[in-house]
Amino acid sequence: MEYKNIWVLVEKQNEGIHPVVFELLSKGRSLKEALGERLIAVFFGKLKDRDKAELERYGAEEILAIHIDEGMDENHELLAELACMAVEEERPQIILAGATINGRTLMPLIAVQLKTGLTADCTELRIDKDREILLQTRPAFGGNIMATIECADSKPQMATVRPHVFKMKKTRDPVKAKVKSKRYSPVMRRTVRVLETIAQEEKMDITRTDIIVSGGRGLGKADGFELIGELSRKLGGMVGASRGAVDLGWISHAHQVGQTGRTVSPKLYVACGISGAVQHLAGMKGSETIIAINEDPDATIFEAADYGIVGDLYDIIPRILKEMESSGRA
Amino acid sequence: MNILVCLKQVPDTQKVKIDPERNTLIRKGVPSITNPLDESALELALEVRSITGGKITVLTMGIPDSEEILRDGLSLGADGAYLLTHRDFAGADTLATSYTLSMAIKELGGFDLLLFGKQAIDGDTAQVGPEVAGHLGIPVVTFVTNVQKTAKDIIVVERMIENGKEIVEAEYPVLLTVVKAAQRLRIPTLEGMIKSFDIPVHRLGVQDIGADSSRCGLKGSPTRVKKIFSPKMNSKVKFIEGSIDEKAKKFISIVRGI
């Protein structure tokens, strides 16, 4: 049987579906059009009407609902086993999943069992129409280079994509998705047990804000983040940081933007005292508007910025705060 | 406790530069280092061993020069070191790399705890750890931040999840991928360094680990890099000129326009 169709693995979040799934379906629509194939959402567990409707809104034409015993849907070994059994039967051409912690654990387990390639953290996916191959572009060497990777002779072609990389767009012509229910009996392998799940006390998630004000080593001292914090509060945003500042212990890792931190794409990103190491740029260049404040006019950060202010941030930021106060609102 | 730590030698990506003419990486003069997340894995191994006793073996795949990072591991107290080096191993993607490592791990045998850095800073895939677990058919716990408890039969670790953390219990053998720890890798002692001089680094080739060479290196890699290019930079930055007052005012007007 020929390998056909595009799968998007559905990851759950709280009671609903993780937004990255809708982003992947949105992108998946253009891929499946280029291939003339179908877009299929792969759902583990009990499919609720609400989930089905949401998947349809983003273009799923079919839903593969794979039975899994209650409470087992975070067991990566079992999920991988089930996914592989479904692949054997359905033969998808492409499998996509979010490059979340779950996706980055599950997808390698599936790829190994299927003996196929997997490309992590793609920032662009395209179809080579002549060869009907998925072209997968991703950053490497800390964002210093971009590489386009293909997996031409082995199927399925598998890729993960970070949240916020693709735009979420509802389809104009949703269809009633056909639900195919599957039940497999995999051999239960030894797995680990989750003893406790602790929700993060700190509700700070810099990937979920429209405005980020970030500080780097150029702040010169840990106290500099008080000023950064004040500006971000005034703007209604959150505080970000470069790896340099985090490594110096000025602020916690949860704030770190970049290769070993978070990838963000807010509407506004203000970089203060950040020189613009590629690792940092890799994590923020998807922002809609970037304003950089730096003393050094040759700093790399200006190459990524839309607007640049050359000067001492300790002069400029207090003046901005004062100005905002006197003019009433941000 | 028999502990394995897999290490990778990587170029220091903080110091990598691009040749703007040819669009290639300038590797010359860029120092090679042990992947920082693998150092976190090694530090975790040293901590576990200090509680449970046992042995630590360090393993890497790479060019003969990678022996250096194994030597560093030995000077920190690892008990044995193996270097997978052979021309058939070259050009491997994550599937071929994880196959080769898993064959070596099977050959060496008997590990209870297998530790990997979550990802390497050159490739950034975070796939090799889970893929090795897949080849070996043992459970994997990814994104581990610390070890909470070790007993004869079980280990309890803390790992990151999307919105918090999870406490996970596993029986041996288990593979853990480790995120950057708060605790930096210790510095070797003089005594440790001297002791390590007598420990050999064993070299392993395809035959030594009973591997199928068609599944190693470039031949065993389903993925191919088709093109490499520089990330696009927005070179159209508009500099805001004027006095500090004017700059502040302009900043506010830009922000309000968004």
C-alpha cells in the first residue's frame, strides 16, 4: 500500500486541545493541497464533540480516534506503540506534531520503531511538488544557519514544529470529518509511573504574551531588571532575558528567550542591553515589531530590529516611563 | 549502580560565525567543547554515584579528537571510557546515531541508569536520547531536572512538563535526558586527574559492536541536508535619532501604533 495523507498528532492541554495542533492543521491544509491528499487529525482517547468541531474548524477532514485506557494518555511508550500500529495500517505520508515536551518525547519513539527520519523544530514546511517530498527547514548551530532537510526514501516523513511558528487560521470551508475509531491491543511494555504532577506556581509564561521587554548583559547589574520590569508592567507585558543575563544569575531561566530558552513571537519585543547573539535572535526574530535599545550602534541586535535606539538604557527607559506617566496611558 | 553517560563534542555555538560570502560556518578557530547539557548529565551521574556507589562509564561517538571530552570525563571521576570512531559512523543523522549508540550500549551491557543531555547545542534535535531508549526497548524520562531519590530498584526524578513539573518513578534500566542543571559541572581535582591518566579510552568500530554498517553513518540515515543558508536578517532597521526626550517620545508613539 502506498503512503498517503498527512497526519497531525493531537496533543491535549488541560481539558482541551493544545493550540499548536491548530497551527499544524492550518499549515497542513496547504501541504495537503500541494499533494492532493487528505488532512487527518490523530486523536488518542475519547473524542468529545467539542474537540471534533474544533479540529474541523482548522481543516481536519478525517479524525483517527485511537482508543487508549483512561489515565494512560501520557504514557509515551504506549502512545508510540499505538501510533506505530496505526501507521502500519493507514500508511500516512507525513506525520506532524508540536515540538512540545510531549511531542519531542513521543515522536522520536515513533520514528525509531518505524525506522524513519524525524526533523525537529522545523520553522518552515513545504512540498516539492515534482517529487512529492516534504522539505523541512530548521535552524541549527544555535540559529547560526538554516538547513533544509528531506527524508525522500523513507516513509512516513516526520517533523515537529514549535508552538507559535505557524499562524492559526480557521478554514473557510470546513467539512464534517469522518471519524475512524481504532482499537489496538499492544504488548504492554514496562514504563515509568508519574507519582505527582505539580502545576507551575509561577504563572509566568513568556510565550503567551503580546509584549515582552527583555534585558541582557548590557544592563550591567541584576538591579537593571527592576527597570525592565517597570517598563514591561507599564506596557502590559512580561519580562524576557538573554542567556547571558540568566547565566549571571540576574533572573530565572523561565524568562530566557532563545535557543536554550523559549521561542517567542509577541506583537512587540523590546530588547534592552542585548547584543544579539544568534541564540537569542533564534528565539525572538518571529516577533512582529522589534525595538532594540543598545549603546553600541554596531550591535547585532540592530540587524534583527525594526527600530533602533542608540544610547544608554538607564537614560532612555526612565525618560520613557516619565513620558508615559505624564501622558496618561501607554 | 552501573551508570552510563553519553557525551558529545560540539563546536561552541556561541563562537561560531558565518562566512557571509559563502554562507558557510567558519569552524576554524572555534573551540570544541563538551555539550553543556551532557555536562549536566555527567554531574547528575556523579551525584547519584556518590549516594549509591557503583561505576560511571562515559561513551561518545565522533572523530578521534573526541577522546578529549572522554578524558575530561575520566578526570572528573568516570571509571571507564569508550569512543565510537570509524569512517562508517560519519554523517549520521539521529536515527543512525541512536542505532550505533544503542548497539554499543548492548555490547557493553549491564547499565542500570543511562544519562543523556536533553539535546546537543549544535544539532538541537533532542532526539538521540529518546531514540536510543526506543532501540533498546527501555523506558525514557525526558527533560529531567533532578534526581529526588535513588534506591536499589527504583529511581525518582523530577521532570519539566508544559505547565509545571512531574515527579516520576522508574525501575532500572531507564534512560534519562537531562536539562541544564542549576548546579554546574564540578572541576576536576588534581588527584582525580592523576588517577585518570591510567585509565584507557577504548576505541570501538563497527565490528566491535556487532553493528550493521548499512544502518550506521550516512548510509543508515534516512534524512539528508539538502541546503544550508544564513537566516534572513532584517537589515532595514530604522534608527531613532534626536535627544533622549525625542527618542522616548518616538518610542511611545511606535508602541501606541501597534
